[in-house]
Amino acid sequence: MNLISIRLPSEFVEIIDEMVMQGKFASRSEAIRLALRDYYREHYSNRQSTDFSFPNVEYAAYRNIIYKED
């Protein structure tokens, strides 16, 4: 996995931290990864949209991340 830095409003961080404390996610990173995966599933997985594609990579390389069952 790659490491990236993001800036979030403190309210978002508090929400993420609360979900981690409740045991819904193992870490902040996991919460953000799953949110991005769910966003992708909802908005782009129908394959009818051509607005988005992963740049310069094979789609199959991301299939397990995006479509892995919860």
C-alpha cells in the first residue's frame, strides 16, 4: 500500500476516531479506505460511467480492494 497525507476538518477526524473507538474500524486508515471503496462502488462500479478510471494501471490490480466482500 501507498502512504498519502490528507487534511480533514476536525469534525471528520472526530467522527472517524469515534467509529474506531466503537470498534467499527480497526484504524483511521481502514475507515478512509472503506469509505473510498464504498464511494467508488456507488458512483462508478456500474461501468456505465466513463468519468473515472484508475490512471496508468490495470483495473484488475484494484479489483480485490474495490469488490472485496466485507
